[in-house]
Amino acid sequence: MIIGVGTKSLRCETCNRDYNACVGHFGCIELAYPVYHVGFFNYTVQLLQCICKRCARILLPNESRPKYLLGISDDMNPLAKKALHKKIVAHCKKIKICPHCDFENGQIKKYPFMKIFHLIRAKETELLSSIFYDEEMNSKNERNKISIDEAENYLGNSYEFLTPHNVLKLFEKIPKSDYILLLLLDNSPMDLLCTHLPVPPCIIRPSSHNNTGLRSVEDELTMKLNEILIANETLKKRIQDGSVFIKMIEAWDFLQVLVSVYINSDVRNLPPQHNSVASGQGIAQRLKGKEGRFRANLSGKRVNYSARTVISPDPNLAIDEVGIPLKIATHMTFPVVVTPFNKKYLQQLVLNGPYQHPGAIFILNEHRKTHLNYVDRKHFASKLQIGDVVLRHMINGDYVLFNRQPSLHRLSIMCHRVRIHPDQTLKFNECVCSPYNADFDGDEMNVHFMQTEEAKAEAATLMQSKYNLTSPRNGEPVISPIQDFITSIYLMTKRDTFYSRSEFYHLLGMLLGHKDCRRKICLPKPAIIKPIPLWTGKQIISMILKPFEDCDCSLNLKFMTKAYSSNEEFCPNEGCMSIEFT
């Protein structure tokens, strides 16, 4: 009764609350023998590779320590921390003789399932025994010799079996001064092994009744905990009775399997005789993944002022624009406070009502919230006061957050400007597919309509796609021309391709006909004058880069592609591009 209340007639002995008020409490199982944590097993092996197996000091010599200490700080980047840890492990693996106690360290090897061996170069005069030996498991005689032939063939004859108890004692001997070099800034190495197993409260693993209602069906976690308790008692009894060592190893091995499956049921390299134990879901499976607790119950909740539908490409949209269907725009609202400057505009939106775009759906004042579909809109438009709030439709130029699940990095959600269209899908430029990892085979994306001016300003400043052209990971461009754009540019600029005056005007109008372009452009001289004036595709690219004579454009770009060899004198066969403006 310590971890919660199982029935409605009892009270919790921990918090003294009844069945409805008690949320449950965690308990623990004290293991008879330590086991490796399945999530930290690889890190445990790396830590053993870095320390001496006798004195537990880090294997770095004193002259090498300052070099690594300079790169360690409390606010280290996780990637930098991982890279530094990799360098330290690689350095320590090369050192065989401990610089502190002159002990000869061997190689650390893993053996299924979750066993660690220390390969020691044995001398002819003192050969190491092939006996599984542990001080706590008091056994050292010939009948307890290792019986795993595969291990002998794989590891050789001179090796030491590192049990979790020996590893735990070795970690306890690590000096505190070496914690910083092992990147254990705020943690203890003893926490990498399990000596106690947490038991969640009953509310996390509730029992259910079968169809007959005669008996309850326990949760999978409860069944796994029962198996762990039985295996733990068996191991404890064998240790107390002084059984042969191989029997205790079998009991510990089974306990290790049960604890690993309890934490992560997808663990690999299980012994064949224990494959049936991995049925059901472990704690990790209940938390991670699409059906896990976080994505299904916390992040996967319904969100107001959002929309979701299929995406489609539209090359006529700018990279910072998103096409919103009219049906969605008439259902999404934004609160606008009535001021003397926008009163007339908002009165017109109120007159349009909820079904004519652009219009309004609600009016908020100090008295009540009014839906405009059921009232006299002319009356409410005339009575509109300064300080009232009008919930208008989404219109062109609004800022929205555009997101595709799963959100794997920062660029999975960005800010775009709204462009209303009469179709049924969300549209955006194909160049923006890469940061979203999107394609147009039925993918769905989400739109979130921000409800304050502060949120819109923050999103437009920090999250707009045109300000996030490069990846934060390595600085490579993530928004760039792809597929159809590359093909069209190649076809447009290849040799012996010319365009008449009307075709040249048409292409320039499509590429430079943005609403912000109001200046008169200066056409270049045609590449061919007679019999008719003709222009090349390269001239179109030049006009895009510098459409006006006084345009502040200074470019000197030489870009070598994969097909470029070594000839500095560019020829038609070389894979390069040269753009020069003086």
C-alpha cells in the first residue's frame, strides 16, 4: 500500500488520501545483485575503456590532461561534448600501461547478452585462470569453469569477466578530480548501473476486468515486475546458500534480461531461451514513438486556431509565402482592437459577415461575445465602439506558422506570409521542401494562426523562411532550387537557345513581375540582331541579378561543379559557372 491505493475502500498509507485523491507514489525493488542499465550499457563500456582496471584513474598522462581540460565548460554544446568525449576515449584506448600505477590494461570487449570481458595479455609465468570469479559470489573451484566455448574462441584464454558488482566497485574508486575529464560534470558513474529498480504507482499500470468480470487482468508492467521479483528472490537465495558459481551466473543473467526488457522491450541480442520474455511494451515503448505518452497524449492534443490538409506545389509563390484555401481562411480568425484608424475598415468586415471573405465572425465588447451570423450586422457595424474587438478572417499578408510532423529540428516549423486561393490544398514553393522533408505524394502539413501582434512580430523576425536559408547544423543551404527549377534553368540557358522579343518579355514578366517591382527595367542588346532580334537565356539570368542600371549589385562568382577538372581557362566542356559584374 506504500505506492498507492488499489481499491476504493482503502486509504493510501503514504499520503492518507482516498482512491480518488491519491495520484500514486513510486516504490523500488532492491536488487540482490547489480545489473547493467540497458540504456547506458555502451557508455559503461566506454567508461571502462578510459580508466585503469586496478586504480580506477583515467588513463590520460598528466601532460595530456590540460589539453582536454581547456575544451570543457559548463555550457558546452552537446555536439562539442560528444566530439570531445570521443577524442578522450580514442586516446585512452591506445594506452596499455597505466601512467599512475603501471598496471597493464587490456582491451574491453562486449559479449552477448550484456556481458563485459577484460582481455589481459597474460605472461607465461602467471597465466590467468579461465574461471568466472567474483568476491561477492563466493566461488573459485574447478567445477565453476566457464562453459561457454564461443567465448573462449572469441576472446582467447586470457580474459577477466567483469561482473556488474566489480564494475560498480571500480566506479566507486574513480577520484572526483577525474569526473570532469570523463565528462561526468553533474553525475556519478555509479548511477550507470542499477542497484534498485523503480516501481511505478498503480495508476500508471491499472488492472482491468475481463469480459466475465470474475477476475482482473493485470497490466503488462505488473506482470514484468512480478517476474523480476521472482528472479531476484531466486538469485538472493542462491547467493545466501552458496550455490555453485555457474548457477548464480544463470540466475543473474536471467535477472539482467528481465530488467532490460522491463526498461526497453526492443532490446537486441537476447538469448534464444529468453525471447518469450520480450513480449509486451517496456517503459521506453510507453514513452517514445507516435503512440507514446509524449506524442500521443501531450504533444498530440487538439490545438485551437490551427488547420491541417494536404500540400501541393506552387512555383509562383515566394519562398516565404504559403497558399491557404479560402475555406480555411473563413474559419480562422484574428482579434483586432477597434481604433480611430481602422474603424471604417472593421465596420466593412462586420457588414460582410462570416461567409463573405474578407469578413468577421465575432464582436467582443465588455458586455458579451456576439456571433455575426444571427444578428443585424448593419446595426452592430454602426454601434462599433473604440476598444471593441473584432474577430476577422485570415487575409493576405497575415503571418502563420507552417509545420510538418515529425518536428525533427528547428526548421521543421517556420513563419510564412498568407496568400489566399480558391483551391483545397495548402500550397508553397518547392524550394522550401528540404527543411520540412516534405514531398507531394499525399503529405499533410499544419498551419498555426498566431493570435497576438507580439507573436506575429517575433515569428516574422526570427522564424521567417527567408531568414533561415541555411542549416543550423553545418551552415549548408536548405532552401535552394531543386528538380524542376534546375531542369528549366538548364533548358533555358543551354547553347543555341534563343528567345524572341515576346518570349523574352514574357519570361521577364514572370520572373520580375513582383508587386514590389515598380521600376522601369533596361533591356540588354539582343544577342542576334538580324534577321530578327533574339535574346539568350543567360541574358535573362543577368536581368534577374541586375534589372536596373543603377542596381547595387557587385558579383564576382566562379562556381566549380563536380564535373570541373583543373583547367582555369573555362571551356564549354568544363562543369563551371562564372558570373561577373563590375
